[in-house]
Amino acid sequence: QAFLRFQRPVAQILLAPEDISNRHKYLNARNTLETLLDLGVVPIVNENDTVAIEELKFGDNDRLSALVASLVDAQLLIILSDVDGLFSADPKKDPTATLIPEVPRVSSDIESMAGGEGTTVSTGGMKSKVLAARIASISGAGVILASGKDFGILHRIMHGETVGTFFYPQPETLKNRKRWIAFGMMIHGKIFIDFGAAEALLQNKSLLPAGIRKVTGTFDVGDCVEIMDETGCLMGRGMVNYSSTELKKIHGLHSTELRVIFPDRIFEEEVIHIDNMVLFHREEKENV
């Protein structure tokens, strides 16, 4: 009824995590959204709670909005909250807290400024909004965090008024497929690597069995896992060429030794090929 005043049709889109983590469904969702936009239809996206279970939910609408922004290559994501933007401290508890008008990059220092729990009108809390801004900005979108209590806030933003906090899009953004690996795929396990393997990955090389120290979780070929360095910090994510059962047999071995383990089949030398891997900046390793 609200959009009818502007002769603008709307469409409700219900997404479940599988619609993002499954590559085929991910592309279908993107095509559907882009077709609706081309037809002048405004998509209204929500999580499909009727089929979601607690263990497989997006967690909050902030993350869902960032994933959708990444999905359609949005230039701008506007997140409305019950506060005016990101503050140096919780303004409800600290009267000296000041609004941060611009954030060039979501660093660990910026994240530490965010609070924890949400409110009755803001389910995710400030922390989830900052993490959503991280996802969107790495995907190439600018993010405005502003107060939803002001019913004219979108009009003010669209007319160029400076409001809330603006998170800059990052100059080095991920391509669409790597965005899907980094943020869309479900994580099924972890691979811990040694210092030498970590250095090789930073030189744009693939992950080989010899550099793997430990494997945790249960996963199959093509699943996404987290890559952890020797200190236990998240280094990146990637799609594996081996199941967890196979990888536990071959980790630490050199390529020539794989022929002994797999004498009757063609095997991949790389556990994770560089084309199927996303490495995070050192300051972005945690809480991506």
C-alpha cells in the first residue's frame, strides 16, 4: 500500500542460507533480483524463517542485507538502527561518546567500538552492523549507518545530506565468485597450516598437503573450510579438493607421496587451489 502511492510494484523475496551457500541457487537468486530490478519492481528481502533451523540461519538481518548487497553488486547499503551511527563508545552509557562520521576501513579498532547485544527494534546490535559493513565494503559497496527513528532519513540521504556514519567501499574488492566463497558458503571445518605454507599463500600460491598440520570438522570435496595459521588466527577460506577423511590421511605429505595413498586414481596436488581461495587482510582475519 505504501509503494502503491508511487505506482511501484513490490515483490517479497524469502532467502534461506542454502540459497546463498549453494552456488546454483546463489546465481538463481542473483538473476531473480536483477530481473526484478530491471522490471522496476522493488524486492523486499527477508529470511525464510519457515524453513530455517537455528543452526542454519543468517543470524541477523544486518548480515543478510550485506550478503544481498554483495549479491547484486550494490553501490550503497543503508542500515537503519535505533542510534544515529557508530559512536566512539555506547552513547547510552557514556555521555562523552562522539559520532564517527567516516570509516575508511573496518579494522579491529573500529569493531571494538561496537556494542554487543541488540535492542527490541535492532536485533543484531551494533557489532553485527559493523561486521555487515565489513562484508559490504569488501564487496565494493559504500555503507551508511543511520537512525531509523527519523522517517525522512532516506529522503535526506538521497539528497546528499551527511548523516550517520559512512563506511567507504574498499579499493581492492573481491570478484563475485570469491565473495561467494568468503561470505556465502557455509563453513564445514578448519585446516591448520604451518608458517611455510602461510608464507606461500601470501605469495599467491595454492595450499599443498605438506603444509597442513591439523584438520578439524567433517567435510566433503567442494565444501568450504577456514584456513588457520600457526597461531590459530583465521587466514582465509577456500573450497577443498579432498574430504576431511582423505585429508587426515595425507596432511603433511609431499606430492610424490600421494601416489602411494591414491595409486588407482587421478588426484589433485592442491588441497585448495588459489582460484578457490580467499585470503583476508591481517587486520581482518578475526570475525569476518
